[in-house]
Amino acid sequence: ALGVPTVFVKPAKLPGGGGNRLAGIYDLITVYEPDQEWTIDPGNPSRNQKGLHMADRNRAAFWSYLKKRSSFYEDTAHLHGMVPLRRLGTGFEFPDQQTRFHFVLLDPEISWQFVRAIEYVFHHHPGAHVTVHSNVVPWYGTRLDMFKETGYDLDIARYDLLKLLGKAVGETVNLKEAILSKEDETDLIALLALYTEGGVYLSNTTYVVQPLSIERSNEVGRSSSAAGNSILIAEKKSKALLKAIKWFQSNILGSKNDKQDSASLSFAALDSGSLPQLTFMEKDEFDPFQGQWEKCFKEKLRDIDLNQTLVVHLDPLILIQHETTLDGTSCDDLLYRYCIFCDELHTEWAFEEDEKETVAARL
């Protein structure tokens, strides 16, 4: 109903034939059954939290499909104020979940795998505020527009590394002598963003598969891949983060580093011995594949159980080699399990060529 709260009356028998034709629909709508006590607030009848958020995801998926089909549909929706969509679940969030998420993007190219990572945040945290920290991604005209058009709270934030660092450590910082790799810059921005605002930092190839509790804080997950960290959860103005930032300033920014392996330095400041305020997450909580990423794209890993997993990290060097996934593999399942814009398919099927055409037409 275009965002207008609506109450449906469930009749004892539907006209025009029998059968449970509304199976699966009742989870999405507010239903009143005759002869039952009226408990619905007429001014705000929508009480089904999960149903509301599911409906929002379905509407977002439909908009993603529709705008790709014709610019006429897209222009008409904007002309009549139907876009951005009004999320039905606004105000019906889950107070026990994390609400602030950060990504860092240093490359102007936005891959579908990175978009998926953001989709997974909003799937489990629909009311979250997600910031993509980037000085190279355009404000508009990218894949990220879809989140704003469908009512999700995403923004792109420019940053001044010198000002952020100087404000954190309380002194003027000079980077002229420092050689800052992309890995180091990403880590430093992540530290500064969390120190300034708090919340959850996720690498661009880390996928949320379960809601993250608001109770979790001052935790870090360091992947076995060359990328270093996968996830960092911290409170605003965390002393542990400040110590890490100062370590970063002294050990990386304070020297030219031209002979050091920057990847090995990523989040070296977050050492459990020197920073007892931080807790290192268990590997099963964020890195269940633990080096089996190539197998993940080629086969179904039967011994992988995601029930204890909060987020899943994929090695970016391997992920970039796989623009598509193979149907039936663990990575194909992972990258579609919690999608929102599920109409965007990047799966290869193990069919003959004529069968592929049939499947494509059916989809």
C-alpha cells in the first residue's frame, strides 16, 4: 500500500475456490480475524517486525528489478515521489542490535561483491546507519544509489586523514615522510572512524550472517588472509583504539617503511598482550573457511557449519578472481543467502548451453 499502514480482515473462506492461497503472506501483513479481540492500534497497525523488514526487502528487490527494465518506470517513480521508498520497518527496529557500521573504499570501482556486503548488513540490521568512507567514490550515479532509493540509511563520507589523526592524538601530524600503503590507510581510517563514532568496521569482503549484538564491543577478528582484519567492534573514544592509533603513528607514519611488509603490519597494534582491553574473536565466529576460500568457490564444503558464525570473511585476492560463482558451491550459497537485490545474478550453472537458455528465460 505504498507505505500506508493497512489492516487485512481474514475471512473464514476465500471466494472463488479453496486452498490456502495466502500461505506465506500472513508473515508480511497485519491481519485481523473476526470474532477475535481487537488489539490493533488503528493509527499504527503494523506490529510484525520481521514481516515489515521482509516486506521492505521484497519491495527493494522489486525496485531493483524494475528500474533495470525501463527508464520510463524509474523516471515515473521519481516524478510521483514514490522513490525513495518509505521503509515500513522504520521505528520497528531491534534495540539489542548494533546500529552503526563502517566500510572503507579506496578504489572507485564498486563490485557487486562489495554491494552484497552492505546488503547483508541491512538484512540483519535494517535500521542501521552505514557509512562508506571514501574520497574516490562519486556521491551519485553508482551501485550504492540503490540503498538510498529503497529507504536504507547509507551515506558516503569524505575524510581528511591528517585532521582526523591530529584530532585523535591531539597534535599536528605530518605524512610527508610516510609511505602509506592501501592496507595501512584502510586500517588507519577504520581505527579513526570507530574512535570518532564507535560501531562496527567490516572489511569489504566480510559478510554478516547473523545479527551483531549491541553488547559486543572492543573485539577484533583478524583473518588468516593477507588482508589482515575482518571485523572490529569498538565503542566511541575507546582507549584501546587510541593506543592503537598512537602505535600506528609511531611505527608506520613515523618512518618511511619502504622496506617493511605493510600487510604484516595491518592491525599489529591490536596485539592482545599490549592491549588487554580488546578481545580477539574466535575463528569460527568470523573466519569459518580459514584458508579454504578457493575450495569455497569450487565445491560444497560439508564440514563448514555457520551456526556459530557471526560474519564470514573471504580473501579479497581470491574473491577478485571470481566475478561469478558456481551453482551448488559454498561461496555461491554464502553470497546469495541474505541478499536484498537478489535479482542481480552472478551464478554459473552446470548445464548444457541449451539448458542455460531455458533457466535464464525462467529467471
